[in-house]
Amino acid sequence: MGADAGIEGSAAMTKIVLAALVAAMLSLFADRGRADDAAIGETDRGAIRAVIESQLAAFRRDDGAAAFAVASPTIQRMFLNPDVFMEMVRAGYRPVYRPREVEFRELVTEGGEPVQRVFLIGPDGAPAMALYFMQRQPDGTWRINGCILAKAPDESV
């Protein structure tokens, strides 16, 4: 086995990770849990923010287990383990993985579920808006049920 085999293996892993990412985003809308129809109270708003902050802190530490632990069961089933999850984040979510700046924006409801908007400045200095889809668990806690990056206006936090 030469260097080409290692490159081919790395390319194959990247394709698998990106395929999983696409599958995750497509299934996000089909397999999300239902949030309460009532307005999200301040306690839940704080809990949602704390979950996202804990995942961002885990990414900064490269702590895949902690980052994966706050993902919903749906996301955990898709990515199977913290290593695969972290590979996907490193490959496709650089602004989330290594943000220079983070600013929490509004918490909105889409399709009956809370979506936390987070404005980020990525490692390359480019702005991005992360849309965190949240899912209430049977025990009342919140988990991240997906994140989509969107272009953000060029503004500082």
C-alpha cells in the first residue's frame, strides 16, 4: 500500500461523511420531534442557549463525546459515534467548529419547532448564520436536532 491508497481512503471517507451530511439535512425535516405549541418560555430559551453554548465549547476543545452528547437521538443515529460526527463538523461546518465570534439572535418557531439563530464569524472572517433546530426530549431537556448554515449579512457582532 502506497501513499495513493491513503489518499484514496481519505477521499472515500470524505465522500461518506458528506453523504451522511446530505442525508442528515434531508431527513431533518422528516424526522424532527414535536415541540410544544405554546410559546417558548425564558427557562427554555436559556436551556436552549446553554445546550448550543456547550456544544460550541466542546468543539473548541475537540471534545467529540461532549459535542455528540447534546445532539438529538436522531442525529446520533445518523452519525453513529462522536468520531464520525466530528469529521462531518470539521468538513462542513467550519464557522461552527471554529468561530471567531458568536452572537445569539432570535429564537423562532418553524414548523412548530424552535430554531435558534446564531450569527457567527468563521475562522476565515466570513459571516454565517447558523440555524439550530432544537428538539425537546421526553425528560424535558433540549438537544440539537440539526444545524444549517446560511449566508449572513456582512456585519460585526
